[in-house]
Amino acid sequence: MRRETAMVLDVGSLKITSLIGERGVNKTFIVRGQKDFEYEGFCDGEFFDVNSLELAIEKSVENLVQNAGQKVKTVFVGVPAEFTTVIQKDYQIALQKRRKITEEDVNRLFDESFSTNLDSYTLINRSSILFELDDFRRFADPVGEVSETLKGRLSFVLCKNYFIDKITPKLKSMGIDNIEYVSANLAQGLFLVEPETRDRVAILIDVGYISSSFSIIQGDGLVYQRAFSYGGGYITANLSEEFGVDFDIAESLKRKINICLDNSDDDNYEIINGEEGYYFIANKVNEIAVEALDNICAEIEKSVISSKFNIPSHIPVYVTGGGISYIRGAKEHIAKRISMNVEVIGPKVPLYNKPTNSSCLSVLDLALSQVSKR
């Protein structure tokens, strides 16, 4: 049997990642090709340099398209949180008589419930938080259950037309006519967080290089989402400025940080670059990292307040993305600051299990799910 294949383009705040893959065994993937290309990024819902974006798309996609072995008909584009908004809606339809619920009934519920006056946005995903029947029983999937009514708590993700207008023309100029946009945050929630956990509600914090996001996930949908323009790149920038070193040295230094250590004033972090060695006062480095982590925690606390969602302290908080996930002690610091259980999460896929791969593999998973339904 021929395996379904999908190509994705994941737009991060540091790099553009293109990937072609298909499903393997035990929830793994067979990755046929992957290409990353750094660019200027984005902040506050706008790209810094559209020319840089277009070049990154071209460089990350062209080799994969040429080596795909078949014409790429569709590209699924992962949309970051800064370019999306989430609408939650409770809606109910009558089924005229008590009978089994069909897939058509579920689609009708979604179709009739959705409305928006946001002319500058386009609907890209719709999913369910929960369904409820006339006897108040709740289900993740109501198809086949018997009821006279169908009520749903539904989640809709909309993408800024600005984002679509910047991506679509470039891909079409490369001969790719069918472009589908999907929420990167929704994809990560569905792929990284187990269904049993999602049923009880979970929080996912994706910390990127420049941009990060806070999402509340329940069932198969996003209950709430908030993006903020702050990430691990600010630690790199602050280290570079404080010690007067190039960004690549500062980035290498950031990857050595361990804020759990009780350093003396004489302790240093050592970075070897070619034949040169650099030494940095450990306490000062850690102080810079902790200040940035506190800023991220402040944004998390703002998100909790803004969500107006009653979040018990036992709800799991998952941190992913390439911004701070590899900083030793970051998880513990955030957990202590926000008084919640925090875990770093990444794809459970051999060779691709780092949090830096969370977004692109999650978008691939969602893309393959959509392809298989056709």
C-alpha cells in the first residue's frame, strides 16, 4: 500500500524549515528530506524583511521540491501564533428526532456555528473541545451516539491575511499551486500532548528565538492562545552586548548555561572557537539568563490573567521550542516562579526528539492526518 506523503513549510521566528515525510510505525515518521534556512524573522505580527522571508522560503523549499521524486502538489504551511487568533464558540443544533449522530451532523454544527467580523483574517482550522448530548453526556467524538440534539464547544483558528499574502505568492512562483495553512500551536497541542491529558486541560508554552506563545489546550482544540515577542534570542543578544562578543559566541555560551549551579565569583564558562578561548564570569552569565527567564515568566503570568481561565496548579505545563528548552535549570526556575508543574516536551520520535523539532514535526503530523482523510 502506498504511503501518504506531505510537504510542510514551518515558519519560525529564526528560520524557515521545509520537510517532506510520511508516517512510519508506532507514531514515527519517515523523513524524506529537510532543509532549514535562517532569515530576519518577525515581531509583533510583522516580518522584519519580506525579501529575507522570500529568500528563506526559496532556499528551504527548492532542493526538496527538486529531489522529491514526484511533483509536489500541496504544501502545508505552519502558521505561528503571532499571526493567528482563536475563537471559542458554544453552539447547539436540533436533530429533529432521537437518532444516531453522523459525521454530517458534526460538520453542520461547525458550519452553522462559525461567524466572524474579522475581515482581515481567514479561517484555517476548526476543532472540538467537547461535545454534549441531550442527556448531558460528553464525548470527544459523538458520531454513532444517540441524541435529539448536538451541542459543541468548538475552537476556530484564524490566520491574518497579511501572513497569507506574504507566503502564497512566493510559493506559487515556485510552481506550487495548492497551499494550505494550519495552526502550528494547534498541531503541537495535538501531537505533543497525550489525548488523556488534553481531555483534562493542559498548557503548552512554545518559546522560540524572538517570538513565543502560551496556549491552553482541551480536547482537540485550543481554548485560548496568546503570543508575545520575547524568546531565547534575547539571552543571546544580551550576552553579546554585555561581553562584547559575536552572536555565534554568545549563542554557544547560552547553550552552556546551568543556572542550578552555585557558582563562586571565580567560576567561568569556557568557550573554544577555533584556536581562541573565551572565558565568561559564570555568575554574570547566569544573572542575564535568569533575568530573561523572569521576563518569560511575567508573560506567562500575563497570559494566565488574560485568559480568564480558572487554571488549577496541578494542570501540566509543557515547555517546548528551541528558545530555552536546553538551558539547564530553566524548567525548575519557571516552575518555581509560576508555582506549577513544568516539563520540557518534544517529539517522541527517534533522532527528532528535541524540542527544536516540535513545530515542524507537529505540522507534518497534522498535514498527514488531513491528507489521509481525502
